[in-house]
Amino acid sequence: MAEEPGEIAILPPLMTAVGDMTLTSERLACLRDGLTKRGVQAMLVNGEQDVRFIAGCFGHDTRILVTPDRAVLVSDRRYEEYLAPWEEDGCFELAIHNRPAQIEYIGQVLADEGLRELGVQAGHLTLEARDGLSAQLKDTELVPISGLLAHLRMRKSSEEIETIERAIAIQVAALHATLPELRLGMSEGQVAARLIYEMRMRGAESESFEPIVGSGANASVIHHVPGGDLIGPGVLLIDWGARFDGLCSDLTRTFFLGEPSDEMRRIYTVVAEANRAAIDACTVGTMTGDVDAAAREIIDAAGHGEQFAHGVGHGLGRDVHERPFLGRAGEHVPLEAGMVVTIEPGIYLPGIGGVRIEDDILVTDGGPRVLSKDLDSSLSGAILALPQEGTA
């Protein structure tokens, strides 16, 4: 058993304090401006991470009704005490109703302000929920709004960047605590559980996603689900992340338990070169598709283009996967200062294993800054001594 972390960061209860209301006011103003440009005056924000982005409060079962003159947190009695400070601080009204009455309340606010349209988040509203909302708001036209808040969230504030760096530090420390505990005979699921434990003990509010731990041939499954398969000599791919104060980190490292074959050494070297090339391409104004191409050209030249089956990266923030997306297909946008993206090229050989190396990158006016620079990605650092036999 590893020693307990020397410094354990115990967080206060999740989001119990109101944050910087200046930032909240700015984000509300940007949201209203975006709505005005789309010809819509009111919007119901119900995406959990979007609620947290705007208000700073935990967004579970809480919505924000935004009109030209009002911003209302709409929730139920379970969150009344928790949300009271946001009303007291003056940026929001607070409306506490049971679920059926919430829609009636929203309809009344729109009627009082003479509003006949309500923007709704197309990506966060099921067809059933939309139909139910439409049935209750008979005099209101529901207008699907796509991408508005996702666009506002692409560039991170200095506070958000510092928080992502804290999440990265937590996950890196958790990995360093986990690796010495590896034993031949442990299951992939036990390794994933250890990572989660170590991140929580260091202050993470949660993992960013269920860790991916793939041993041997399982490492070729891009989003492998760890379970009862035992880790053994050879490839061990670990993709994991921490969520700290609402912001996510996301890294991947590929290890070799014992000496790798010449072929796997070559594969690792190619992926590492592709990783560096894509990082170097993360400059202001570079199109997202060109970042992908920088990595893909190297992997193609090595004869493994067909084994690189995903985009080279994605935006990182309140969701672990968010805009911008760095791939061949889909929306291509220029990188901007303040964006945080992952760079994660990989080569996957079914039945043999795979290699992926993922780093978190901040785009700045002075070039890319590798937020995960303290985590070794060299081939020599990836080769670990063969663990002893044992269990967790």
C-alpha cells in the first residue's frame, strides 16, 4: 500500500460560496448580446455545465431564465438553501417551485414582459421535454439555440486556466501515486479505481470521466472500458482526468511493463513525434483542421494512417469534450488565445495494442503552452520495470 498523500487538499462542500459576480454579469451580458444578434430576447439555460459557467452554482436540476431585464435561477425546494446566496448577491432572482409549477412560472414571467419567444438549448433538451414545454407554454414559440454558450465557453478566463492547471496537477500526482502500486494480477478496473481514489484524496471533486485502462490488446480499443481483465507484461494505456472546481483535465500516457518490442518502440516514437508536431501547430490563427493534419502527416508517412481513427484533439473545460474540435471533419475554426485543447494522436493495432500520448495545451499569443509539461512522455519514461505478482 502506498503512503497516503503528504498534503491532502480537502475541498469545502461543492460550490457553497458565491464567486465573482463581475464575471457572472459579463457572461450574462455576452449571452444577451448573442441572443439579440439571433433575434431572440429570452432564453432558458438548462445545460448543467452552462448553468455553472454563467452563475457559478452547481447546475443539477437548476435552470436559468434570462430575459432582457431579469436573470432567474429556477429550481426546487431541495436547492433553496443552497441557492439563497446567489439571490442575496443581487445578480439573480430565485424562483423555487415544484417541477410542474416551474413551467407555469416561466410562462408568467414571459407574459409579464410581453415576450412571445423563448430560446431553448437544442443540445440539452430531449424531444419529450421540448414537447412538454411547448404544451405548457401554448402562447410561446420555442426557438432552438445551438452553439451560443459553447462559443462563449471556448476562450478561458485566467481563473479557469489556473483551475485547469490545478486539475492537471491533481491527476499527475494521482498517477505517480498509482504506478508504484501496480501488480501483475491486478485488474484494469482496480487500477482505474486506484486512480479515482488518489485524485479524490488530492482534492478532485470527481474524475473528468471514467478512466480508461487498457492492458495488452485492450490498448487498441480507443475508448476501452476497464473491467476484470488482468494487467500483464506489455502495453498499458491509461487515459484519465480530474475535475476540480468545475473544470476538467484530460491526459493519456502509454506505458510498457517490461521491455517493449522493436515494433512497439517504433510506434511509440512515431506517436510522440506526431504529438510534438500538433502541439507546435497550436498557434493563434491556425485552423483546427491544420493542427490535426500536422499529426496525421507524420502517422501517414509511417504507414499507419488507417490506425489513427480519431481527431487529434478537442477543447477542454467544463466538459471534458467541448469546442473547438480538432479533426479532419466537422467545423474548422481558427485557434484563439485562451483556448485550452488536448493533443492526443494515437496508433491502434487490433489484437496487439495501441499507443496514445495526450497533453493539455493552452493557446497563447506567444505560442502553445503545454500545461502538462511536468508529466514525462519520453520513451524511456514509458518503460517501467515489470511489476511483482499480486493483487490490489
